[in-house]
Amino acid sequence: MSKPIFITLAAIFFTMPASACEWPWGKFTNPGNQDFEVFEKIDLEDGSHATGIKFHGLKGPYAKKYAFVHFRDECVVQFVSLGRYSGGGFFSNSNFHLDFYTADFHSTLGFYKRAPSYKKIR
């Protein structure tokens, strides 16, 4: 996949009316102005698909290193990301966090001093 496809994916996250796809996490799942590479797309048996994304350079308040997005039709079903916040305190630039989101749930799965590999997070 190429960059324009991800722009389409980003548009789904941030501009889809709530009635079409309930996704309240836009602020936290938005990768901002980071360069990225859509690394893989996996078609699942139920007709949905998952997309693996690698980001290059950590930029913005909710910077991402990796993201894995599960889509059904045009809606995000699940979102997993490894990133770090630019704020101070524990959620500072020195700690990566792995987060899992669904439309009605969020959980932080772990914290890391260094970013684990894409393969390990996958």
C-alpha cells in the first residue's frame, strides 16, 4: 500500500461521523504528521482486515512507533499502538507505552524503556 491509502485510513479515524463508526479515541490514535510505511495488510476470515504500520521519527504529542489497525468495512474495530507522549512525568519521552483500543475500551498493555521490535509487538 502507498501513502495515499493511509491518508484514507486517517480520514476514517478522524472524520467519520460518530453514527457510522463509533471511535472516540481520535486524539490518542491520531499519528499526526509522522512519516510512515504501511508494512503489511492481513485479510481475515470474516472479511475484515488488519494493517500494520511503522512510523519514522517520533513527532507530536501522541507520537507512534507502530500501529496495528483492525478494520471491518470502513470502521476501525481495534487499534494497538506503541508510542510515547511528549509531556512530562512518567509518560515522558523516555517511556514507550503499548495501548489497546476498541470503540468502548482502552487499556495500556505495558511500558518499555526502549521500543520493542515490530515483530515482538505484532
